[in-house]
Amino acid sequence: MDELVDFTPMFAIRSLETGISLSPFRKTSKRLEDQNWFLKEIVANDELKARDMHAKDLPFGYVQFISPRGDDICLAVLSEKSFGTKSCKQDLQDGTIQTIFSIIPMTNGSIQIRSLTNGGNQCMSTFPDSSIAIENRFGLGEYLLDRSIVTVLSKLFFFSPAIIEASAIY
């Protein structure tokens, strides 16, 4: 990934409510790096904007979250209570837009991460469900229309430095 100039440095997506990072690879990979993401900007065309009900009110652009496992592995909305991964290119080609998100800045320094699935009416969210492990309680919920409201922690996220193994200093 180092040779890809259109990607950001690696970072983690964390819930402001729980502090837990969003990673579909938590159980399947022993590499801490796999709990992180790179950010890639998606140039919005007219077709993409037409599918976003809020393109005019929330003109923050679009991104994909790319896995350190490969430059064609993207974070994807699988259902309203589940995230996984999907081919970044395939998602753009088939038009399902499960991997397209918009980052909405909030007044307290946190962000909402709006998904373009369902017309862009939902954002990444955590949810209470004791039958699901807390680290897997990431899904979609209605996004906050008023960007100054910061009391609904389940809808707020932040980007943190990458989760990596610490190096011993001698």
C-alpha cells in the first residue's frame, strides 16, 4: 500500500460511545494492522450524487475505507446490523454502493460516517444487543440532522492513530 499515493496513512475507526474500533477481521486475523483502514476519495459523478438524497445539503464528498490486506478490499455495509468487506472496484461497477461513505464533521471534533446505501439516510452507529458481542455491535442508524447535537454518542465516531504492535525500545 505504500506505493499508492491516493491513500491516507493508516488509521482506526473508533466509536465515540465505546472506544472500540470497527474491524471485520478481529476474529479472523492475528495481525493488529488488519483492524485499521486507509481512506480513498471517490470522485463524485452525477449518477452517484443522484443516488444521494442529501448530496446538496451535505456536500462533504465520498470515500471508501480500504483494508491494509489489499487495495481492492473495502469496508462494506452488509446489513443494518453488520459490516464486512467487498471488492472496492466491484462495488463501484455493480452500483450497489455498499462501500461508499461520506464523512460529516460535528462541532465537538467527532464525525458521523454516512452510508450511501438506502439513499444516504443512515450513518454508522453502535447499538445495544446483548446477544451480539460488543465489538460487533456496529450497524446503521438514522444520522443526526443537527450537526451541533453531540449527545447521541452511538452515532459519533473518530479516527485514531493506527492500531499496531508497539516496538520495544532498548
